[in-house]
Amino acid sequence: KKFEQLADDVRQTLGRRNVLISQRVSYDYTNEIAKAHDDVELVAYPQIETGSNIEKPFIISSKKGAEFITRNNQAIFYGNVKGVFAKQTDAYNEENTFYGNKLVVDLTSANAEDKAGMSANISHIAVTGPGVRLESARTLGDSSRRRPLLQPGKKLSHIRLKSKQIDYDKTTGDIIATGKGQIEYANENQ
């Protein structure tokens, strides 16, 4: 089952643990590479700073498996890859979705106090094609209920970026598109 299809009590039991869902997993001890075969879904909870809004998990799915290279602290997903990262604030909700044929995720090590939850942060993402795109949609958050004429969930903006490769660096917050591409932007006034 996909993570969203798991029963609520199962998800509650899992808590904020990172979860790998696959039909079959194998591990090569010599090269320190774990392989998840066929349909794969990784649910990873980002480390959050004290006082910040709680973020939903980052969910990556692929159709042709994934490799987890322990030595490099890296995960590589293959075939019809999709990565979804949602963020909520009082003012807006944002959903960012990466699409491509291959997605490489560089992870940072977990903090000592976070080891119990097995949390790790994504430091860099590279998505390669064909069919690479990033879509980012923002809708009004719950604080809009306090203002008449504003409806929570109303779309504020939608950005679609297509290119040969897209890189995301979490430290700087930069998204870099490489190669021939196209960008589309729509906001509430258009």
C-alpha cells in the first residue's frame, strides 16, 4: 500500500519515523548498498527548527526501484519518479512536486537528539529526465478565515518549471534549472 492508504492507527504508530515501502528490499553488505525493487515509496520527515510550523513528510515514489548508498549518504530513485514536499504556514499552504526519470537525494546525518526518530534532512535534490518538471502551488492558509472575503484553500499562485535537469539546494533554498526549458506562472489575479 501507499503511505496515504495505510490505516490511521498504523500511521500514528509509525509516528515521525522515516518509512520505506517496497515489495522487496535487498542489501549488499560489501558495497553498503540497499536496493528497493519495483514500486517504491519513501516517506521522510524533515528535521524542524523549534518554533517553526510543522511540515508534512517529503514523499518520493518511483516505478523502477531505488538504491540507498550508505557510504555516500545518498538515495537514487529510478523510473517515473515523483517527489512531493508540502509546507504549511498560517498564511499559506504550499505543495512542491518534482517529476522526472531519475531523482538523486543527498542526505545529511541526523542530529544526536533526533536519532530515536531516525530523522535525516535532505540537503540536495537532483532530478534528471526526460520529462523533468517542478510544480509549486500555493493556496490560502487557515489564517485567512479571520479575514472576510478570503477563502482557505483558494489558489494564490502556481509555477511550473520544465528543463533537462532541476537541482534544489536546501541550504540556500535555490532551485536551478539546467538546459533548454520553460517556466509558466499564474497568480490569483491572472
